[in-house]
Amino acid sequence: MKKWLIILFFNFLNQILFAQGFFKVDRSLPDSLFIKSFRNKLNLSTGTQLNNAAFIIANPTGKARINISPEVTVQQFIKMEFKQINLRYTFSLFPISDISDQPVHYRKEVGASFKIKQFNFDLSLQNARGYFIKNSEDFTANTPNQGKPIQLPDLTTKVINVQGSYNTNKQFSIDNIYSGRTLQTRNAFSFIPGAAITYIHFFQENPVVDAGIGKDNNLVDVNFNFPVAATITFAKKWYVSGIAGPILGVAFYNSTSYNSNLQLISSNSTEITTGYYLRSGIGYTADKWFAGFAAYNQRYGSKTGINRDARFFYGAFFYVGFRIKAPKVLKQTSDILPFSDR
């Protein structure tokens, strides 16, 4: 959730790193001594998460800032992993904010990822409805609505994300950062460059047609990330993992609004974006079951003249899962794609 969770994880990781002689990793050893794989079993897991996003527009000179976010909710997710296939589904359970008169809201996500040798690909689709302005007090001070959040109940977002990365070290298991279908048995680290395309669509489910009113906004982020990842084994079947790195990309903006004649007009812009990505967690992986906890923080944005905007994605989640023999039909399906057990 908050930055201190990430910092705490990385501080813990840093202490273990030197205590375990992390930088004395022998790269000449066989890869099988570093990774124990359970990808030939059907890995089923579930868990809860606090996964959220915020969209920030600021004018530091004029001391103006607007921070838009959906309602924070506890979410349940279900995941299935077998060989190179990973499918997941997430849905909202209940809100945890203390906002009164909350609008009807929902959050849900479907996703799939594939591992082909040292390449990793991920696709996700997220929907969220029911936003509010987190810094409403900046706009309602000394008004009858002071202390009440400004709500945007019909504001909806659809986010489509496609990303790929390349693991430069075969002795490092990227799965340990995201799930428990492998066990890193020895300390290892890797450089994992990647790229992502994120399409974000903002729109009103019940739009108002009036002069100066925006109809919808579209945003396409093309980002390149250059993270370094590490896993440290500090006890039998226990490990801590982390990944961190800078983000550099370009954003394409498109918005439509109604003019005085109630005709739609469109505006476009392109901006360079910069930011960072942090993720860390702790996990336990045994032969029949696994569990873990992780937190992440991703923020990037651009600056246009005196204005700045940012996308802020953050969250924390706990998961637990078990392994069973995969059914024949699933094995036949997985054979369509190339597979490497490392």
C-alpha cells in the first residue's frame, strides 16, 4: 500500500543480502541447483488484495492539485497456473473507506500471462466504477460541503495492459516475485528489462451533454522499464524477493468535449513520461502448498509546461495455494505453446 511497506521490505532484503553472502553466488553451478520447479503440477491459489490506482493532475506554481481515485476495496482473486499458462480473476468484496454516501462502485480484473523460456508476457483488463476526489478539502473548505468528499459516481475506467520482459539470468526465477510455483533454492539476482503498453479509457456511464463538458478521455502509455530483481533464501523453503527500477516512456493523450454548439471536439498531445516501479514480498514454498505476501508501488507521469500529471498504482496482497495433478485436457492445451521448465 504505502511507500513505507516497500521500503521496509527492501531494508529487510538488504540486511539478509549481506548476511547470506549474496554476492558470492557461483554462476558456474547448474541451473537446477538454483530453482526447484513445480510448473508441471496444476497450481491453484487464492487470496485477498488491496489494489488501487490514483490519477493526479497538479499545477505546482498555482498550488492547484486534483487527485482522483476509485473507492478502496478489499478484493478476492483466484489464480490457476500450469506450465507456461497463468490465468487469474479478481473481484471486489467490500469497501474499506469511511466515506459516507458512497456511490455504487465495482472493481474487477481478468488476466493471463505466459512464460516462454526466458521471456514473460502478461495481459490484463481492469474495470473500475465510482471515483472520488481524494483531496476534496482543497475545494470544499469554507463551503457548506466542507468535510464531504466530492464524488464522481458515474466515472468509469477501463485499463488494458500488455507487457513483456526478458530474464537475463537462467538461475533466477521470476515466479518467486509473483507466485509460488517455483522455489529459489539459492540466492540469485537478475536484470529484467521490459516494455509495457497501457490503454486507459475514462468515461461517464451517464454522460451530461453540455457546452464545455468532457465526453471521454483516452490515454496510451508506452513504457520501458529497467529493473533489477533479487531473491534471498534465508530459511528452508522461505525467501524474500524484490524488484526495482526506473521507467521511461511516452504518453499519448486524446480527449473529447462539447463546444458551444454541442458538437464534439477533440484534442491530442504527446508527452515524455518518467517514473519508477517497486515490488517486494516474502513467501514459503513447499512440495504441496505455498503462501506469500507482497506489496508494490508504481508511479510515472509527465510534465507539460507548468502542469504535471501522474498515474499511481499501488497495493498489497496475501495468497495461499496448493498443487494437484493436472487434468489431461489442460496438458493437451499447454502443449500448443513452447515450454521451458526453467
